[in-house]
Amino acid sequence: MGTPPLLDATNVVAYLRSRGVDVAADARVTDLSDAGVSSIVFAVAGPGDDDPGVVVKRARGELAVAEPWTAPRERTLTEGHALELATRVARDWSPPLLDLDEDTLTLTMGHAPSGWQTWKELLLSNDPRPEVASRMGRLLAGWHGAAQTHPDAMAQFDQSEAFEKLRVAPYYRVAAGRNPDVRALVKDVCERMLATRSALVHGDFSPKNILVGDGSWLIDFEVAHVGDPAFDVAFLVNHLALKSIHLPRMAHGFRLAADSFLLSYGANAAGSLAEVATSQHVFQQLGCLMLARVDGKSPAEYLDREGRDRARAVAKSLLLDPVEDVSTAWRRIAASAVDSERVA
Ligand SMILES: Nc1ncnc2c1ncn2[C@@H]1O[C@H](COP(=O)(O)OP(=O)(O)O)[C@@H](O)[C@H]1O
Ligand SMILES: [Mg+2]
């Protein structure tokens, strides 16, 4: 497949109309690409004033980060199939898929109602909303369980290339390579993850991919695959943990959100998935992912030098001296602030 013509703010409306998507010829176009590194994303206003419009998305071959990083563009198809499945698993918990263009690898979905925000924006404005965390636990448990409830659809997610290129290599392998003292432990956790195929994993379960208003939507399913549920669970807790290091005065709220999320996941997950939230493996995954956001290829941009040192220390402690609950993990986060003051 050749590279399709560039999708940009000047041709996206014509493109949508050529696909039969209902947008006005003079519709307003907003570039949302800056919000993410892996895709070209545009919001296009709807034909009516009260119509929130659509979002068009096409995966980049080369990611917008400092270090060279490529991933297969077919992940847009994975995302389209996931949006279709999401409608079957839990209606209203993801945007409706309006068009999936297999020739140019472009998808079009409904835009969230006006006034909705990402959960990341709410978290950073000191409004952690434990009820959103709780809803996310329920949503994720349902999504993971699709491997059992919708087995017919799983062949579409039986792929590992995007996950390998977007997560395993840049996160686990790079971070392990840069930290010889925990290399073997990171490798063990990674191998266990790659050998587990018990859930439909989202792969980017981050607060910036959760849109919140009077309902909530999960978006950005590019890396969806059949794999290890602990990855998604730890991925979200890691965002809350890193933000607790970055914004210590809000750490308590983030801990409550992490608690609500894990509790709700455990209460709503079926069968063996229910044990995931309280397993040591989840907190070891948390250690790997924390280390990855300091020493991997996609470092958390908001951490300063001290924050990175603290995150690295907490990450290693979670690997070397495993924990099984949020309170202990957050105590280590708090202690790392005291330790770093002592060193300074
Ligand atoms: N359906 C949607 N409705 C409203 N905003 C959206 C929608 N889809 C994406 N966005 C916004 O665009 C941003 C980037 O989209 P996303 O699918 O997450 O792409 P990327 O893979 O680049 O992260 C999101 O963080 C969100 O702010
Ligand atoms: Mg995103």
C-alpha cells in the first residue's frame, strides 16, 4: 500500500465529504494532533450548531518524538475494529465509528459533546473525581472481559506488532537496557506479560484517552490486543503515581482515584480477572512502567530532574521489594520526597 496524500486542515473537509460523512463544506477544522504523538487528528464541526461534529484520525508511520520510532499504520484499522466492538461491549462508552477507510487507513468517529474534557485535564486542575476512576474500573473490566464475552471478535486483535513497537521495545526493553541493576526483573515481568493472553487489552489506558462530561468515553484503541490485563491496570495507576510525584500536594487525591479505580475493577471483573487488581504482578508492572516513563523512549515531559530521580527510586523499590496495595505504593512515593530532600 502506497502512502496516501497528506491529510491536512485544507483538505480534510473535502476528504470527509468524498467519504459520504455529513459535514458542511465550510465546516470549522481544529487540529488536535498536538495532543498526541502517534496520529494526525482533526476535529471537524458538525453541520448544525448543536452537532458536536466528527473526529478524523490517521496513524503516523513515524512518531512525533525526539528519538526515531516507527510503528505499522494498520493500527488505525485495529482502532476502527475496536470502536465497533466497544459499541457491542458497552454502548455509550466510546465514540460511534462513522467511517473506516481501509485504503488510506483513516477513521472517522463522533466528536464528544461540547464541554467534555479529558480526565487528564480534570486531574491536573486538582479535580481527581474518584467517581470517574470508579467508572473507569468498571469500563476496563468490561473491555478486558470481551476476550470471554465476545470471542468471535478476538481474531481482529490477535496482533502483537503494534504493541511490540509502541510499548514493549520502547518502554520495557529500553528502560531495562538503561538500568542493569533491575534488568532481569523487568525482563521477567515483560516475559510474563507476553505469555499472558487472558484479556482484551486497550494498550493506552491513560487519563488523556478518557473523555469526561455527563458520561465518559474511552478513545485511542490503536494498540488493542489480546494480552495481559495487568498492563492496562498498571498503566493507569502509573499515570496517577507519576502525577503524585510531580504535584505532591495533590498526591492524596490521586491515591484515592487509584484506590477507587482498582476497587471497582476488582468488583466488576469476571472470573480470574478479578484478582488482577490486587496482584503483585500489577505493582511490578507499575514499577516497570514508572521506570519506562523516566528511562524509556517516551519520558513523562512534566517531570524535572528531582521528579525523575524519585520516580526511578520508587520504580526500583516496587521491583526489588514488591507490594500488593495502593497505600504501600503511595507511602513509598511520599517517602521518596523525604529521601530526596535528605540527599539535597
Ligand atoms: N471522539 C473524540 N471526541 C473529542 N475529542 C477527541 C476525540 N478523539 C480524540 N479526541 C481528542 O484528540 C486527542 C488525540 O486523539 P487520540 O485518539 O488520543 O490520538 P493519539 O493517538 O495521537 O493520542 C485526544 O486526547 C482528545 O483530546
Ligand atoms: Mg491519545
